[in-house]
Amino acid sequence: MSKSNVIKIGLCGFGTVGQGVWKHLQRTKGEMEARLGVRLELARVAVRDPRRKRAVRLPASKLTTDAMAVACDPAIGIVCELMGGTDLARQVTLAALREGKVVVSANKALISAHGAEIFATARKHGGHFFFEASVAGGIPIIKALREGLVANRFPCIYGILNGTCNYILTQMEELDAPYDCVLAEAKQLGYAEADEALDVQGWDAAHKAAVLAWLAHGRWVDPKHMIVEGIDRITPADFKNAATLGYGIKLLAIIVRDFATDELSVRVHPTLLPEGNVIANVNGVYNAISVTGDVVGTTLYIGRGAGQDATASAVISDIADAAALLRHGKNLHLTSEVAPLPAGGVKLAPLERIRGCYYLRLTVRDQPGVLARIASVMARHHVSIASVIQNASETDGTASLVLTTHESNERAMQTTLRDVSRLASVVDRPLLLRIGEFSE
Ligand code: NAP
Ligand code: HSE
């Protein structure tokens, strides 16, 4: 193969994802090269600690600690940013794009925080930014939205976007496993972020929801403006209560647009899903996304949402697109190069307009009149009770009270929660979960 048919790749990051990419790229290199008509060569790899032992071996001569040098190396055409974080990752990404290179990224935190700047830089300097691995691991949801479903507008996209949380919830529900042990296992398996709080507090799913909302609606929504709640306060008792009521519990990202009012809501929270809902039965590290398009109807995507191999699959698909782009120039099939949707007048929906039913778990003093006081607070905010489950403690004079509501809205429920927490008979911080009823 002639020299002009060699494309050099630089990896910034050789951890869980970086090693997976190189492991599988080496395995599939022959087929990829035959299909793409180019030779893919690993030029340099930036890591923090070159002496660290790694499962995937590399010649020491390829290693550097200088990620910017990889980004700016004129011989490198494709830079894979697989370090994580938003500071150095941003610098590396912008530097490579300014040089007109293709950047492949799995970094949803970076895209959520700096997506507008990254895409503007790519457009200005003729660089390209591919990010299939940033959402839902091995599921090609980015391609589905911008290519396969390009004819559609999207009134509702919802699903499980965090593999770590789904793994934890599944293990807690099925095996009654303690939260901390399962979280440690998820880290060991390479599912969790370096800062696992991003996973369990819902921020990682919010970053991914921001990317999907931008793809579907052309607007960047800052996670600060979303409802973002994690799974760290869910207890085994919540699974039992949910099952009694006919639900499972999943951490969902929900992106809803009302095209009549042009209002958009993006939120992430643990959600009670009816047991018959397909997504309620997607377990372990698997992600699942339901995308409703106005032309196609509802489509569903399920696959591994985290971990080395699933993520490597998505990164390598971007590397293949990048190689085709560098080898053959603009490709009509590559609609990922189509400009983003104009946001138009889309605005964020006020809390009153986010409607649904709710599950409220309270620990209360087991005394006469307590339920009446709680019901009175709820009535004051026009929240109607649908069901009550009460379990008294045999030891400390408290009772666990689980109330579900008829349809209400976020504003009413948040003020209800605030006022109920202030009652002297409520002894612990209440837990509010949303009940998700979606048409499939
Ligand atoms: P990781 O295992 O922690 O690997 C990070 C890599 O970046 C390591 O090789 C580390 O070097 C290197 N690195 C960190 N800071 C650096 C610096 N200042 N200079 C040079 N190298 C540096 O993380 P990961 O799980 O592979 O995740 C990487 C990215 O993919 C993140 O954005 C993450 O959100 C995203 N992602 C991960 C998954 C997953 O399942 N793990 C799935 C989808 C997306 P050392 O090895 O020397 O420490
Ligand atoms: N920590 C993320 C998750 C990795 O568990 O989903 C995949 O983005």
C-alpha cells in the first residue's frame, strides 16, 4: 500500500476504552483495511503514567505523557480522545480540530459542556468531530438519530442511558445485593466513570441526554436546567414497594418536546416503569432507548451501554467513518456531516407543564393523625392520593409510608415535598420517584 494510503491514529487515553479500541482494531484491521482501502497505523498513545501495567501491550516507544503533542502531530489524521474530563480533553480536541483533523470522542461530559464550541471549531477549521461512543455505549444511537431517522421530528425519546446504574439497580433488585458492593463491582468491570458520582447521581445520563436533545432538537440544554436525580437513595424496600404496585425501577433520561407549544423538557431520574414495559425488563449493563419519530412511530434500541468491548465497537465505527472521510473526501452517505438542526424557538418547559404520577416514600412517627396531616399538605397543593402502603417498624415507633398520586406536575410535587419534609412527624428525608407511563 502506498504511503498516501496510510492513516495514522493517535490515542489520547489508553485505559478501559483506549485499550479496547486498540485490541479490537488490531483484530479487525485486515478486514477494515480491505473495506476502507487504507492502512490504519497506531502512531502515538498518550497516558498519564507510562509505567502502569496494562492488559493490552504497546511498544514503549509509542507512549507519551503529552496528549497535546499527539493532537498536534502533523502525521496523525485521527485523534481519539479517550481520557475523560473536560479540561485537557477540551484543549486536545480543539487543537486537533484547528489542525483540520478528525477527532473521535467517547466523552459525553466534554460534549455536554463544550459541544457548541467544539462543533463551531470543527466547522471553522475544516476538522470533524465524531462521537458515537459518547451515548449508550455500543448502541449506534447517534447514527440512528441523525442518519436513519433524519426524516423525523421527535416528540419523545426516553430510556436507560447509564450502564453502571442499570447494573446496580438490577443486582439490588434481583440479588438483594448491597449498593456499595455492587458499585465496587461496576467499577471493577470498567463500567463506571473515574468519578463514579457522575454515574450514581445521574449526571452522566444527563450529559448523554444533552447530546441526544441537541441532535434531536438543535438546542444545547445545560444539565443545570434539567431535573437530575440519581439512584443513591433507592433502597431494597423501594423495589419491593414498586413490585407490589406493579412496577420496576429504572434510571431514565426523558426528552419530551411539545411541538404545539415548542416546549422541551429534558430530565433524568429514577422512574417506576410498568412491569410490562420492555425497558423495565432491560437489565444489567444494558441500555435501552425508545425513540418516537413523527414519521416512523416508535423504535427501540437495546445493547450494552458501557464497558470495554461495547464502547470500543462504537469508537471503531467512528474511526472507520473518519478513515473513509480522509481517504475519499466528503461522502454523501455520511450524514453525520450534515449541519445541526436549527433550534428555532424551542424553549424549556416550565415545571407546571411536566406532568405525571408520583411515588412518595416517607418515614413517619407511627402516631394518630400523621397520615391526615400529610394528606392535608398534599391537598393544599392539589395533589390527589391514589394509593397508600404502610409498614410499621417493630422496633423504633416509626412507619414507612408509601403514597402514590394521581396525575400532578413537578411544581406541585416539589412544593409538596418541601412542605411534607417540614412536618414534625416526618423523621427522615422523603424520597420522591416519578411513575413513567409511556405509550410503546
Ligand atoms: P480510564 O480507564 O480512566 O482511562 C483514562 C485514560 O486516560 C488512561 O489511560 C489515563 O492514563 C489517560 N489519561 C488521564 N489523564 C491523562 C492526562 N492528563 N494525560 C494523558 N493521559 C491521561 O477511562 P475510560 O473508562 O477508558 O473512559 C475514557 C472516556 O470514555 C471517558 O470520557 C468516559 O466517559 C468515556 N466512556 C467510557 C465508557 C466505559 O464503559 N468505560 C463508555 C463510554 C464512554 P493512565 O492509564 O496512565 O492513568
Ligand atoms: N459510566 C458510563 C455508564 C459509561 O455506566 O454508562 C458509558 O458511557
